[in-house]
Amino acid sequence: MTALARRVVACPRWRWLPGMLSIDSRGRLRVVDADAACGVSGQLPAAYLPDLSDPATCGCLLALVRARYGATTETGWCGLGAAPDWTVRIVQYEWHESGVQQIVSVRHVGCGDTEAEALVNALLASEEG
């Protein structure tokens, strides 16, 4: 996951958010606090990388992806045995008078073998489009 973490911190849309878990090159963990995340640069020293195995960090990564694509961005596990198993998609819903919600469109913006990888790929793809 180190290579994946390096890819995401290189993304211009990346920033540290409070509650993320970081790990340095010596294996020391640090929970990102509001001061570190909301400082002038919004960055921790380059020695720190996000711990993409941490659920809170992945939740913050989802928040960064949603900041780019919108609130209806979601992740999902395909589980069909075909790699990649995870996808990030933008879903548009429509409400009918009967109160039933229907999916109008789905646009896939990232995929990966893990949810973290799918989110990183979606954030990186946001720079291309």
C-alpha cells in the first residue's frame, strides 16, 4: 500500500483531513489533528504517508472524492470474481411521484482491487477530466 499512498499524496486534490492515520518511514503512526490538516499548506512532512488500511482514512479519502464528483459518489464491491473488485461511481437518482427512487445514470470514475485503490484511482482520474 506504500506505492498507492505515494500516488495519492502526489495528487493535487490530495490534502490531509483531521482523523486520518498517517505512518512515517520508521513505521510510527500519527492521527492527523485539525492543526496539521488545516494549516497553511494542509500537508504533513513528506516522510508521512496516509495509512490506506485505516477505515477512518479511507472515509476521509471518500470525502475528498465526493468534494470533486459530488455527494452521490459511492463505492461498491462487485464480488464477481473478476478483478478489479471495487468501483467508485457517481449515481444520479430520480424520485417519482409515488415516492420510489430510481437510478437514472451511473458513471464509473475509478476501480481497484481494494476500496482504497478504487478511491485513489478516482481522485487521480479527477485530475484528467
